[in-house]
Amino acid sequence: MKAYNNFKIAAYVFAYYLKNASDEDIKRGIEFYSQYIHLDKVYIENHRGEVDITPERLREVKAIFEEYGIKTAGGITSTQHIGKERKPAYFDVFCYTDPEHKKEYRRIVSELAGVFDEIILDDFFFTSCRCELCIEAKGKLSWAEYRLKLLEDFSHEIVDLAKSINPKLNFIIKYPNWFESFQETGYNPGKQKDIFDMVYTGTETRDAIYSAQHLQRYESYSLIRLLENTAPDRNGGGWIDLGGASPNLNFYLEQADLTLFAKAKELMLFNFSSMIDSNALPALGNELKRVDKLVGKMGSPTGTWVWEPYDGDGEDQVFNYLGMCGLALEPSPYMNMDAPAVLFTQSTAIAPDAMEKLEEYVRKGGHAIVTTGFFKAMYDKGIKDLTSVRLTGRHAIGHEYMIDHSNYTDTHFAGGRDDVLFEILNYKTNATVSDVSLISGENNFPILTEDNYAKGRFFILNLPENFADLYKLPLEVIRGINKQLSIGQRVYLGNAPKFNLFMYDNNVYGIHSFRPMTDTVQVIVRGKCKGLRDIETGRVYDEFLTMPKPNHRGDATTVYEEPTEYAFNVNIGAGRYMFFEIIE
């Protein structure tokens, strides 16, 4: 198989396989791979759980892969059993307070550094241990505070050790998909990005319903972007696996697609042995041929900026739920004062200057969207000066909606099939306006409010109590939310939930459907254009509807200047995607 032009393919060879695999087993596996994909590299593991692979055997396995022209690196999974007593830690991860555990970990690193010029840590380099040693050492610190410092210090220790053995070593830390929980278990990308040479990204989204992690599929895209913005040009790639995806092979292929649409440099397959003789590898090989051609036509990803600081906590996965509603997002641990629009979530509130940056940003002309979680966190820290909205502690439920805006005379109404529960936000008429509202009985309550503040605009997005209820909102509501949250972007979507939008800085755009059937999505283009062109098939979409234009409302004398918007209807099948460019 020929190498791909726009990314590399790697596989992780884990210790459980190597414990019993013969040379002939490994060669047969390589030859199976070669029928379907071009394998550029493998990461060969020397430790997992109670299994250790000796340096001598590692060198033998390394030589086999290199005979086939496949590059090699080492890998470690940080699980163990040391001594007679089990530590009180999930997955039996190492205890980095215990000297005996640290000694054993140093041995594992030392042996691997003597064989390979590169090492990756699988995503068990964390701790959940609450043994007596940890309890005593933690003292009055929170577990997050203690573990963040503990893993920061031990990261320095093992990197320094490895490089003392092999000065050429490239040391990589792979971060798992559960980014909202990093700080509680010691994952510390804010510090570790400067300790390790590179980072790597777990993009295994698997099943959103029947698993404990409630991961949303958009995360296979968004987490690559978050970690690329964490360590620019040092995010080695995205890591996918069949776990939770094997009952539906399309789930597996979607992980690969979105990882590469996010411009990951490498796609890691976990694991080498599970793909041998599987139907997943032929399907993936066929998919990669198409994706390689598409990725070559994409510029740099862009979208509405999401400020997701290090160690942020709260509203777990919320921007991935919004991504599943058709918003193109660019998450970053850093604030971007020059972005046309920025989303602030409850996680953003961890930043000590979050309120200060928000006020400054809006005041100078930015468009800030804050979630109810962020609004509550800043409630007594100055945010009430930007709006008349106030918390009530009450809730309302309903399935009818009103989409309105002070810049337009048109008011639209829409109905959903299922009731959705929202917190009631109170606001003062004509001091604040509600762009999207829930109708409940003979009353209505804001879902998206808008305020003027100096040169900018300030929006509050009232999220449902259950974020998954965003998927119950009708197209008209999603379109109304997407319009405001995509300010500054050329394209936004009017869609039922469960579409992704990908945007690039070279006039290329992509849509991925997660709908259960063929459905129509409105691609809304801001500014005059002649149509859309599918960059794969050449098909042109040139029939459009002109969306309502801003106009004077009541006795108003001015309107916000907005470009004319053109809506193109595009049909997309279940699980399908298409990429297009705007014809000017």
C-alpha cells in the first residue's frame, strides 16, 4: 500500500499481545495490515499491568517491524501490582506517593529508553490512589491540587531520567478523552506540555449513551483542536480504538474521520493485534483513501472560539453537545481577544481573570456568549453590570418556541415533539431582549438573551438542565442559536440536531450527519455568492432562499449592519459527510 499524503498511520502493539506472540505471528499481522493500509509506525509496549517485556525481546520485535520499513517507538501503560496489598486506585494505576511504586516506574522507563528513541505514555499516567501515604501527604490540599503537583514533579523526574539514558529521546504524553476530569486525577497539560516533548490525543468517542463517559462524537474533532491549541505543532496525533464501537463499525470510522478532519498529523490504531483478521481494517483502509484526498484540500480549522482554561471544571462536554448541533468550534486553553465571537462556559470561570477579560472583550466590540453555568459562577463578580438578566431558581418546561430579535420585524414560532426543562431567567423588557424563548403555558422564558454593552454584544445561552435535551430542539431554534454563536463566520447551519460543521480558512467547509436518516440541512452563507460546489463530485448547489434582512423595528432608527444571508438546502444521508466551497 502507498503512503498517505496528508497523515501517517500508526498502531499500538501492547504487552498482552507480545507476551505470547511469536515472530511468525507478528509477521503475519504485518502482512495482513499491508493488504489494506499503509502502516508507517508502531509503538511497542514494554509494560502493562503485570506483564513486562524484556529489553531483549523488545529489540527482536523492533527489528521485525523495521525489516518491513515500519518505524518503531516504545510505549508504557501505567498500571501495576506491586507488593502484597492492592492500592485503593481505579484501574490499579501507580501510586506516585509510594517510593516503591516510583522505583518500579523508573525501572520501566529506564529499560524502554535504552531500546527506543521515542516513548509514548498510554492514557493511564494518572492517579486515583487514596492510600494512607497519599492521605497523609495531601494534608489540607484538595485531591486535585495534590495530584496536579504530584504528577508535575514525577513527569520531570521520568523525562530527566529517560533523557539521561538516551539524550535523543522524544517523550510523548497521551491525554485521554475525559478532559473535563483531568485535574482530579493529576493530568496537568498546562505544565506537562512544557515537560514532555509532545502530547497526543485520545479521540475514542465510542458510545454516547451506554457508557459512563457520556462522550459526544464531535469530541473526536474538538479534542484534537483543544490540544493543538495547547501545544501548537506538538500534538502528535489522535488515538482511536474499537472499544464501544465494534457493534457499529460506522462509529469506529467516524472516530477516524473526525480526527483527521481536525488535521491530526497521525492516526493511532489501538491496538495492532485486535485489528488482525478483523473487518474493521479493510473498512478503515477504504475510508482513508477518501479522507486523504479531502484533507489535502483543507486549510487550517477555524470556528467560534471556546475558552477552555487548564483545570476547568463544570458543564462537562457542553461545547461538544453544541458541536453536535452544527456549531463549528475552536476550543483553546487561552482567551483570544481578537476573535469575533467567544464562548465562555462554566469551565472558563476557573481562570482568575475570566470576568475581567470578558468585560474588556465586550467593551471593545467583541461578541461574547456565556452559558448559564458561567453566568452563575460570575453572578456576584460583576457580570450583572452587563445585563438585566437575573437568576430565579425556578424552572419551566415546554416544547414550543419563539425565535425573535430586535434587529428584525419577523418573529418565528416552532414546535418540538418532547418537553425540555430550562431554568427561568428573569430579565427587564427593553433593557435586555430574548432572541430565542421557550413558550410554556401563557408565558415565555429566555433561552438566548442579548444585551448591548459599549461597542460589543453580550449573550447568555440558557442551557437545558440535561444538555442532551439540546437534541430535542427543532431546526428553527438551533438555527437561531447558531446564527448568534457563529458571528464573524461566513457560514452557519440551520439544521435539526446531530450535524457537525467543519470550517477551514481557505473557503472549505464540511458537514457530517449523525442523523438516523437522510435529512436536509440549510447551509446559510453570509454575503453574496453564486452557490456551493461539492469539492469531491463537482456538484453545484445554486438554488437558494434569501433569509430575512435586518430592518427597523417599531420606532427604532438604526439596525445592526449584517450581510444578506443565502440559504442552500443540502440533503445528506445518515452517517455521511460532504465538503464544499463557496462559489463567489
